[in-house]
Amino acid sequence: MRLDKFLKVSRLIKRRTVANSISELGRVYVNGNIAKPAKQLKIGDVIMIEYANKTVQVKVLEIPAGNVPVQSAVSLYEVIQVE
């Protein structure tokens, strides 16, 4: 699954266009490297997102086939660190 789609489906970012924009600005890292929106994710990847006032680091636990219910979204990742 593409990075921007995963960020939207997992509800780490509310809209895919916003996920696409911040990825293009170089504020999203996958496994320590700056990631483009089209980066293909796999289970075990570590995503770091630099928001305006905090940084969140998560580990991908599951790649869904499509959209998931709100209650299941948090099961797609594990929070490693919030600064």
C-alpha cells in the first residue's frame, strides 16, 4: 500500500491530500529515509511523521486491503515514540 493511502486509512493524517503534501515537503520518513507519497509500505516499516508541534514514530503492524473502520484503524500500527 502507498504511504499516503496508509496514513489516511490508519487515521494518522485525516486526508490523503494532506498526507501527500507533507510527504512531498520531506516531513515523513520510512525506516530513517525521507519518503515520497508513492513509497510502498510493508509490515515492520517504521514511519516518522513531523507534525507542526510534535513528532510521532509508529511501526506498521498490518497492511489493509482497503478502508477500515475507525475502531480498527489503531490496530494497523504501534506507537513507538511521541515527542
